[in-house]
Amino acid sequence: MTTATQNPDRLVIAGKEYGSRLLVGTGKYKDMDETARAIEASGAEIVTVAVRRTNLGQNADEPNILDVLPPERYTYLPNTAGCFDVDTAVRTCRLARELLDGHKLVKLEVLGDQQTLFPDVIATLKAAEILVADGFDVMVYTNDDPIVARELEAIGCCAVMPLAAPIGSGLGIRNPLNIRTIVENAKVPVLVDAGVGTASDAAEAMELGCDGVLMNTAIAAAKDPVLMAGAMRKGIEAGREAYLAGRMPAKRFASASSPIEGLFF
Amino acid sequence: MQIEINGDRTEVAEAITMAELLEQLELTGKRLAVEVNAELVPRSRFAEHRLAADDRVEIIHAVGGG
């Protein structure tokens, strides 16, 4: 983790510092080996996992996702993917906390619709209240609505994560001005979660001032996931540095880069 | 008696404990979490938690996801 030790620009979530601003999911890979190699190449330190029924009887010795993601290296971010109501989302978080020995950091998502997987923001707000009151550190998936983002922060979520576009769509940032507004209003980290398709989308999110990006399909569904994971890492780093550097103002007409003075003709 | 485990009806011994059930399922020591009738049962209570007929048991673990 050379970037983690050398880079002074740290992401702080729920009081813990991270060197990488790329958070990755662990779903949709060909196998565990590809999962591990892609995550390694991404440089991510926070990785999402889902919570599902254990296989009974069959495949009992199948490798578990947690076995290929050593806990001393990665911070687990269990999600509530697949939850369409407050109750199942809250239950899922409590199961994850028990599974991970009291681990408090969760990614809350309460979905509203199968086709779009857009968040049900009303249920998300209710679930966030319950989870925050129950002591969870809640990173919350939401839509790109600055008002909802503000409310989720007010409830006490430790990070607000607006979508760039529908989950798994790879459409890129559909509403950059809203993302910028959410960033400008927020005092907690804002991460784009879902919808990025390629490295320039990740860079754009960072140039808008986001604190990080969470993605899964954009890496896992690339023809070469390991190569794309590295591209995403660089896209995130480039976008972050460009944001910190402060881009030049865009102008309509040209401005010569070479001096006029000293021309010899 | 019959209970439901991860959605499947299963015959188990009367008043079986959670620890005994997990042993029968060859899941002892595995990384998992359990709820009964939508309530979490902490690992520390597996030995004392007795199941009743028609209990709905969910045994979960972590999988890849985004």
C-alpha cells in the first residue's frame, strides 16, 4: 500500500483514514481469483460485500469471499443490496454486524424499483434513522437530489453516496450539476455510488469535488477487469489531483501559449 | 418437529438448540450469522437458544456484491 503511506490527502470515513478514494464491490466476477486480482489492482481499501443465505449441504467447502479479502488489509462494507423495505434493510445490517464481529460500517441501500434500482428515498431516510440510532456508521446510497442528501446528513449518516446513473448501467454522471451541489452543501464525505462506466467517469466525479467513488460493474464487466481496475485507480487519482489543483477557467477563444514578445518576423 | 431453514421445511429434534442445529448442518465454526423469526440470535446464545416448531431460521454469510 505505497499510496496509503505516501499520500497525505486522506479520505476520512467514520473517523478512519484511507489512502484510496476508490471503493469497490466484489460481485459479478468470474471467480474468487479474478475478484482478488481486480481488487488488488484497484488499490481499494474499502470493499463491499453482500449478505445472503448460506448454502446448506452443497458446496460447503466453497471459498468464502471474506477468505480472499484479508481483514487486516481491507475494511468491509456490507451492503443491503436487494432490500426493498426498511425492515429487511435494518435486519440485513444487524446480521452483517453480527457476522463481522460488531463491525459498524454499513452501506445502506433501500431500492424502490426493480427496473431502475433507484433508491426508495422515503424508506432510505427511515432506515437511516433506525440504523444511526442503533449505533451504525451508515454510508447511504441515494439519488442525486441535494435535498435528500442534506436530510440524510442531518440524520447522521457518515457518508452520502448519490448515484451517477442506475446501478450497473455504466451511463456515467447524468446530472453533474446536482452532484456538485450535493458536494458543496455537505460536511460529510460525498461519494458517487453506481453508474460509472469507465475511467473518465470516475475522474469526472472526482473533478466535481467528490471525496470518492464506489463501483463494481464498471470493473467486473470490463473485458479485462484487472486492467480496468488499474485504470479506475488512475482515473480517481487524476480527477482528485485536478480538483485540488483547480482547473483553468474555460474560455471561448484562443489564448496563445507562446509569447508574442521576441517574434523575429 | 418441523422448522424452516433458509426457506426449506426441515424435520429436526424437539427443542434442538441452535448450536446443535448448526452442528448437524456441519456449519459449526463457519463465518455466519443467524436470525430466528426475523430476530437476530447472537453467536454467544447459540448454545442456549432452543428452537420451537415452525420457527423460521435464516443462516447467512457474506458473498460478493456491490
